[in-house]
Amino acid sequence: MRVLLVAIDERRDRVALDALAAALAEDGIASLHLGAGLQPATLVDAVGRSRPTVVAVWSHSRHGRGPQILGTLAHVSGCRPTVVIAGKGWPPQTTPTAGMLGPCLGLADTVATVANLI
């Protein structure tokens, strides 16, 4: 799987990730929806095992776990996917670091960014 999708907030972000997965599928891009609320070790394991090209992290509302998830993705050994920061829920001071793009504020922007990386 070349694209992994991760949600920060279970209730709201899962719907956005479903829409993102459908839009990517329309463009012929397969993705794996990991859902929300993953523990850092579980996320690291999933990324390490699947070795995706892109991990899209969606946050619809400002939530404290966003920076923690981004930090977790920076420490996956042996695999450096591009992380796409997506959704309107990222604090204004969110600045992508090396290997990250975004924040992409909407679905169309996120689809275009992911598609350009595949």
C-alpha cells in the first residue's frame, strides 16, 4: 500500500478520511485507512511494516494529539514516507518539517498533494 490515512479525531476525521480514500480511488490511488486513536507504537509498526510512500494525517478540529502523531512519524526507522498534514484542525503555528507537506486545508488540496507524490 502506497498511501496510509490516519485520523486524529475519531468522530469527525474518519468521515473526512473516507472521503479522501474515495477521491484517491477515483484517481486510481489505493490507500489504507488506519482510523483514529492509534497508539504511537502501533502507528510506527504499521508504517514500518507497510512502508508507504505517503502518510496523510487528517485533523478536522484542533486536537492535542496532532503534534504527537507528527513526531511519531518522524521516528520510524528504515522508512521515510512523506507526511501530508491535512485538514483545518492544525494550529496556525504548525510548520512542516523535513519530509512533511501542508497543511492542506481541504479535500481537493489533499488529493492533489498526495497524487503528485505517487
